Amino acid sequence: MLKRRLFTPGPVPVPDRVRLAMAQPILNHRAPDFLPVFERCRKGLQQVFQTESPVAIFAASGTGAMDTAVSNLLSPGDHALVVRGGKFGERWAEICEAYGVRTTCIDVEWGRAVEPAEIARALEVSPDILAVYLTASETSTGARHPVKEIAEVVNHSGDRIIVVDAITAAGVYEMRMDAWGLDVVVSGSQKAFMLPPGLAFIGVSERAQRFMETSTCSHYYFDLKAELAVLPKDQTAFTPAIGLMLGLDEALKIILDEEGLEVTWERTERLAAATREAMRAIGLELLAPDAPSAATTAVVIPDGVDGPAFQKYLRERLGYTVADGQGHLKGKIFRIAHLGYFDRFDTIAAIAAIEMSLAANGYVAKLGEAARTATELLAD
Ligand SMILES: *Cc1c(COP(=O)(O)O)cnc(C)c1O
């Protein structure tokens, strides 16, 4: 018997209760019985984002919200600053380019976090920068950028907006849209929300709504103005992904009413910290040791171990799917997820499986040492 276990930082496992909620008969989205579901989702998302500003919901993967955050806020020829420290930072630059937005990129070595002072310098050099695009948790490298500190820099520098890809930060660790002065925050359903892919979320501050008024980029489906106009009435401009929203309603109950958002943050960080120590205990190196994100831990495949063979053994013999590296890191790292529906026993068992696959692929370490380390750190 082989049980399949998913440990990628999106998509993530979906709790049975959430899957059952999604199996309910489909309601009509204009019918009275769907409106309370929508209202709870809308308000619950504001809580996860820590904002009083509206959070719009699109039927799309997370990138739909990123696309919206460029096409609805800027105009062709406008100047944007992009922090590019991995695959998702690159995505911001690519979206800007697609809409004719001029970009200045701060290139950060993959696995490192950007220094807020670098942002300040770039804004001094180019006072015409209107928006700063940032990745909170760079899922491709496991690094966490200092969003709060960067927001302080941006907010003291003039009338600019700060736009944060919080796709693997919202519901993962402390991220406060209003208190930190973040103008736009985006996320997606297949990360900490414990849902299948298909919903994109975008929180929009008042200042960002002013930028919306003057933006001239072409768009049709991803129209924030149209969405924000009907959102208070618990409606979307087009048919919402009703089944996924029934699941979101249930998932938000788990996060907000049962576990509590801050406890969710603590649990996730504890699993991440134990995993980091467990990997170090058997001599493995982390890709982002100085600024690790709690969403996922990126581990360097040690010398002498064949990366693809390690992953294949893990998946086919042991049933565990972890994420490979992206871009130039393909086959060189693996990434294990902590965000969403994981508890300490999930994490300890995954670490044991990683040890088994390493051993099967020629890595010499005391089998069980990493799992023992994690067990000790995760015991009460
Ligand atoms: C998953 C993810 C995205 C969005 O990817 P989609 O495939 O469009 O959902 C964007 N940014 C980060 C940091 C992510 O982890």
C-alpha cells in the first residue's frame, strides 16, 4: 500500500471537511442562500489580510490577482520598481512588461532577502517610480523579504503604492495590510487557504483605489472597479467559482474561528523551524538560511546525491511529493511545505521519508537523526 502525501508549497492538501463542503449542491450566486456564504468569505478574507479595505475575489489562480495589480493601477509608460529574487519576483517584472510599464529591477541573489536600504536608494535615484512590487515569501527560494520595513521606506517616500505578492504569506505568518501600510495584497486559494487552485484574492487600499481612477492599461475580465462596485452587495461582476467559495467558507472557519489566525502563524513557524533544524542535524544546507519563510523550506541537494532520483524515490517508493527547484535550481534543491493543513506528525513523517530517500540515494547520515531532531523540537 502506498499513501500519497502532498508536501508542495501550493497546491496543498485539502482537509476532508473542506472537500465535503465543496461537494454540496451548487447554489445560484444571485440566490439569497449564497449571499451569507459570500459575506462570510469577504469578511474572513479581510481578517486574514488584516484590513478594513475591500478584498476582491476572482476565479483565477494567484497570478490573476498579480495581473490585476498591474493592469488596474498603472498605465503604459509608468515606472515601477520590482524586487526580483526568484521566480515570483520575475513574474512581477514580466507582467509589468506585458502592460508596457517600465521597470527597474533590484536583483537579489536567489535565497537572500532584499535590504530595505536598497529600495530607498532606488527610489532616490528614480523619483518617478509610482509603484513598488514585492514578493513577501519567495516560494521558489524559501526566502522571506522584510515587507514591514520596506513599507516604511516606501510610505515615507511620497505618493507611491506598495504592492505585495503575499500568496504564500497571507495566513502563513504575520502580515498586516493596514497596520503596515500595504496598498495592495494578493493571495490565492491553493496556499494557506487549504483549497484547490482557482481563487485569487486582492486587497485594495484607499490610496490604491485612487491609482485605479487614472490607470489606462487595457483589461476586461480583471476589472477591479467593476468588482469593488458590487463587492459590498456580496456579488462579483461575473459568475464566482461557487464550489470553491463553499470550500473557502469552511476553510476560513477552521483558520479564524477554530484555530485562530495567530495560532495558525505560530503552528506554521514551529513546523518550519523544526524542519530547518532537522535538515541541519544531518548536514544539509538551506537555500535561505538567513531569511527563511515559514511557508516552505528549501533544502540544497547534497553533493553526490542525484536530485531527480531522490525526488523520484520519494514520490514513487515513499508516496511523498515535495517541490523541485525552479529555473536554474531545478534538480539542485527540494522544497517542503509547511503552510496550510499540516500538523507536527505530518512534518515528522515527511522528514523521515526525506531521510529514507537520501539514504537510498547514497547520502551517508544516521538514519532517523533528522526525524528525531524534529520530534524533540515539536514535543510539548
Ligand atoms: C503560488 C504562487 C504564486 C501564484 O501562482 P499561481 O500558479 O498563479 O497560483 C505567486 N507568487 C507566489 C509567491 C506563489 O507562491
